[in-house]
Amino acid sequence: MSQPTTLQMVASKSLGGAERWFIRFSVALAERQAPAHLAIRAGSALEGLDLGPLPVHRLPYRTTWDPWSRHATGRLIERIRPDIVQTYMGRATRLTHLPERGGPIHLARLGGYYALGPYRHAHGWIGNTLGLCDWMVRNGLPAERVHHIYNFADPARPVAPALVDELRAQHAIPEDAWVLVSLGRLVPVKGQRYLIDALSRLPRTVAERPLRLLMVGDGPLGAELRAQAERLGQEDRICWAGWQRDPAPYLQMADLVVFPSLDAETLGNVILEAWAWGKPLVTASFRGAREIARHGEDAWCVPCEDAGALAEGIRQTLSDSALMTAMVARGRDRVERQFGRRAIMDRYLELYRALAR
């Protein structure tokens, strides 16, 4: 059966969760040899990144209401004549207006609880959690046109041990140290301030090994979080790795992945990444974690915004090798059965075929 042609459109200037998913999804489409085109904002952070071999088109996307950008969007759609136009985030969605019948199907993909006004004119909507899809229906979108598909976890791609050793030396991490890794933008919803507070509550050693926290990410809270670490006397235990296009070496180095997000976090790709890499996980019980993680089975879950509980979760997990081994095994099983790239891409391609009939 032939696969419909899609046009994947994102108008963001900087990189965030939706843009990183766009990169991974674009590469996965190419791997499945799905006929697809990509449209990105000219001059954005996506320029120059590896989006795979699919054709990439650059649009102005200057403002939400810019008539030239809307015209350029329409011209591109007319030229490519895709069966499906899938938009990400508000700007690309606002600038894409297609007829109700007789043209491409407009799918808007939501990765968060956004105001729905800019999305209501789409023909269908994709949400990456059940909770998000239920919320869209409760807020007036027709249930038969709301589609739930989780994100997938990329398979672990181990790097050369020499590179990991080099990074460990670069960050002056002792050979016997526990390496805690936290990945995410340094923004309020990621909850890093509770993790720094939790670290200050932990002893210098756990199970006779010192602790080091690798913070992988950047963002507007960087200076504030560093000041907090210094104020709490934790600057010597925290390594600031900055934003990483490929976090593989850091995940490979991790003894424990810690994800302290607040309840507003929709899904939490870090959970899937920890499972795919076979790493034990301590996570806050934000709404995405409550939907996919199972406390004591594939993750150790603690209340959001509770530094004391987070510290105790870290201590308890690191002190129990049997618990860590069991969580790793169950997490890997969850990825293989529910969140693998093949399974999720099958869902997307099936949806495209169903809508394009």
C-alpha cells in the first residue's frame, strides 16, 4: 500500500522539546522511506542540524499574522501537494489554513496544554499523552478527530568508552563517584532548583561513594541555578555540561537519571531515554510520569516540588542495587513493547493512511 505524502512544518526560532522531537521524527520518517517534506523557519536554530535526507524548505515565519509568511506557506503547500500537513506549535499552525474538503488534511501536533484557539481550525489533532487528548476533548475538540500517539524512545547508541572517559576527566569526576544525570532546559517547569536543594540534603557519600550531578542543558535560569548551588555549598558536586546536541555520552556515563519536573510537564521524554539506555530513574510524579511510570517497578517516583522526598529517593535507589537492576530491566521492557521507534512510527503511518483515503 502506498504511503501518503506529508509536509512537516515547524516555525520555531530556538530549540525546545517540540523542535527536538521534530528532528527525531524527521529522521525516523526518512528511515521508513516515507514520502515527506520538511518546512522550517529560515535562520532558526534548526538550520544546519541533521534533519536526515528529506527535502527541507525554509519559510520566513516572521510573525504569527505576517501575510507574507502565510502566503509563502500556502505557495509551498500548493507546490508540494501533500496529502497530510502536520504542524508543530502555534505559529506554524496559525499560518496554515486549508479548505475543509478537497485538499490536504491538516494535523496539528500538540506536546503540551496550550491555549487551543490557534489550533481549532485544523482538521485533526495529535496529542502525545492520553491525559492531553482527554483534555483537548473536554475543551471542545471532537473526540473522533483527536488522536493519541506517544513519543518514541531512540535506541541507545553507545559511544566509544574513551570519549566517556575524556568527558569524565574534563568534569573532574572521581572514578568512584556516583554520576547523577539531569537533562532538560534550565526553565522553571523542569524543576532543577528542587534537585539542587535535594543534593544539599544528601550526605557527601552514599553507599561509600561520592556524588556528582551532571546538569545537561541550558536556558534562562542558568545563572540563578548556579547561584543557588554556590549558596548551598554544592558547586563542587555539580558539573554544568550545557546544551548537548547528542546527550549519548552523558547518558552512558550516568549511574542514575534524575528528572525533577513540575506537574505541568506533559510527557517527559527523559523517562523514555533513561529506559532506553538501561539507567535507573528517579522522577517527580508530574502528570506525564503518573501516566507512564510505575513507582517501584520501572522508576522511583516522588512528589513534585519536594526536595526532601527527591533526596530520599536518590539515596534509597543508590543504596539498593537489586532495586536498580529490576527497574532497569522493566524499563527496557516498557520501551521495547510500548515506546519503541518502530511501534510509534507504525501508529503515525497508519494514521496518515487512514486519513488520506
